[in-house]
Amino acid sequence: MRVGIKGIGFCVPKKVLTNRDLEKMVDTSDEWIRTRTGISERRIAEKGTGTSDLAQEAALIALKNAGVLPGDVDLIIAATTTPDMPLPSCACLVQKKIGANKAAAFDLGAACAGFVYALITAEQFIKNGTYRNILVIGADLISSYIDWTDRSTCVLFGDGAGAVLLAPVQSGGILSGVIGSDGQYADLLKISAGGSKTPASAETVNAKAHYLKMSGSEVFKLAVRGMADAVNGALAKAGLKLEDIACFIPHQANQRIVDAVAERLHFPKEKVYINLFKYGNTSAASCAIALYEAVEEGRIKKKDKVVMATFGSGLVWGALILEW
Ligand code: UT7
């Protein structure tokens, strides 16, 4: 049995935060951000918005696109590290909002690599015959965890959600996938307070411990190696060569990371899809949104083989090859 994407959708908030806006908030410049990251602007959710609100929009578009009714969804997996609240899960909130009454629902935490992790998880449920229609969501409202006075992180991220309806298909679909992690690098990218070890308190807030902190240059190097190795692993598993791939959808973290991965793989730049200049790093939503737009723009056509590669806090990584 083959498992493939029957429908896809995405949602980003309306509010645009440009590099010029950030110049007024921290000691940075449009020039620095564009040359060091490739990002020009990002979308930021209005106060009071939850990750499930963006996920709901993306999910409804994916279902419409697939021609599947919410009531026919068997399982919802929401890849997110920024759920609306610690409990209930974002997936359950989405279930309620879209009326997917008979679905089971859970969140999956694999940071920026969550969408690829969730696709591979969902694929197993369909392959082993447990479920037919699975809504896979990658969504993060990372702006809630950004210290807007920290120039080393606040310029990088944006909010968004992407969703696909995964189901059995006649041919093509997911050809291979690999996921991996290395917890010894857990300290390189983390939000240290607000969890069970250090619950939110006046002290944690004063210490700004509930914000995302990152050792950027170390993560950069590991991201390049991790994504390139994951792509090679997925290619080997599928018995494919790089020349077979029509489009590379990398995690949209930084143009320089993407360029370095492509160079390491000897992958032609014209086959690499980029939209990070307008959204920044949307964490678990990143590859899903890029996949949607690459299809919309005609960069991916029917029967094309596509490779997605991703990387994030944990550290975690993953790559997935699918035939569109
Ligand atoms: O999903 C995975 C998530 N993680 C990532 O995507 C992050 C991966 N890392 C990166 O993208 C890059 O490391 C950064 C964009 C974060 C930083 O680029 P870099 O080339 O590694 O710069 P750096 O950290 O080595 O910093 C260079 C300089 C520093 O100044 P000094 O110490 O050389 O005087 C920073 O303070 O750039 C400074 N800097 C800035 N300057 C202006 C850092 N952020 C900014 C800024 N504006 N926004």
C-alpha cells in the first residue's frame, strides 16, 4: 500500500513584521538580516491568537482540497511545540474547531522537524491498516516565546501553520523517510522555563527564562550536516539519486543554511524552493507551507519526486521523499 498527500493547506497571520520594523525595536539593520539570513519579513499573530486558530484554517483548506469531510478524519496529529496551552493538546482543540468528531487526536513534539516526524508517524498508522484519513498539521506560534529585545533570535522567526490530509493512494506518495535525534545538544536551542522542571513564576519571568534561547552558530553547523545526511539517508532508503529529485523543500530557517546544504549535497540551486524571505522560520509549519507554495507556483508537478529536509531543537532532524 502507498500513502500520499490528498490535500494541502496553510495559514499565516495577516500582520507583517518587516526588517525595517525590527530596526526600530532592536540594534539591527535590514541589511544585516537579509545578508545573514535571507529574511525580509515574517508574519506575527495578533494577541489572543492560539496555534490552534492557525492550524484550524490550514486544516480546513487541506480537507477541502482533498474532498474529505471533517467527520471522515480518523486521526489528527498536530506537530507543535507551541500549543495554545499545556493541556489539552492543540490537536484536540483543532478537532473541536473543525468538527472532526470521530477522530483521535494528539500533539507531536519535534520542534522544527515536527512536520516530517508527523508525516512518518501518520504513514505507519495507514500502512498497518489502523486508519485511512489522517490530518497531519505542522503549526507554531513561536512569536509567543520570542524575546523581542534579543536581536539574535527575534529577527529569525515567524508564525504559521500547514496541514495535509494523508491517505492511501494508488501510486507514488511517500517513498521513504528518515528521522533522527541527538539529545546531547539539547542546550543549544531551548525554552528553559514554563515546563515541569521550572514552572512559570515571577522569578522565571524576570529572568526571561520563558523565552527561546539559541546558540546560533553551533546550531547552524549541525543543521547543515544533519539535513544533508538526512537527505542522503532518505535517498538511499528509496533507492534514488539526487538527479531523480525535481524539487528540494528545505526547512526555511536561513538562506545560508539552505545554500550550505545544497552545496554539501551538490544539489542544483534552481531546484531548491525558498520562501523564507517572506515568512522567516515558522518552525513545524515551515516545510508544509513551502510545499503548498511550491505546488501553487508550479515548481512541483504531478509525478515529480520531492525531498523535504528539516532540523530543530532537540536536536532533531528528518527527511522525506514523496512522489507528488
Ligand atoms: O530551526 C532551526 C533554528 N535555528 C536556526 O535556524 C539558527 C541557525 N543559526 C543561524 O541562522 C545564524 O547562526 C544566525 C543568523 C542566528 C547568526 O548568524 P551568524 O553568522 O552565525 O552570526 P553570529 O551569531 O556569529 O554573530 C555575528 C555578529 C555578532 O556580533 P559580534 O559578536 O561579532 O560583534 C552578533 O552579536 O552579529 C551580531 N548579531 C547581529 N547584528 C545585527 C547577531 N544578531 C544580529 C542582528 N543584527 N539581528
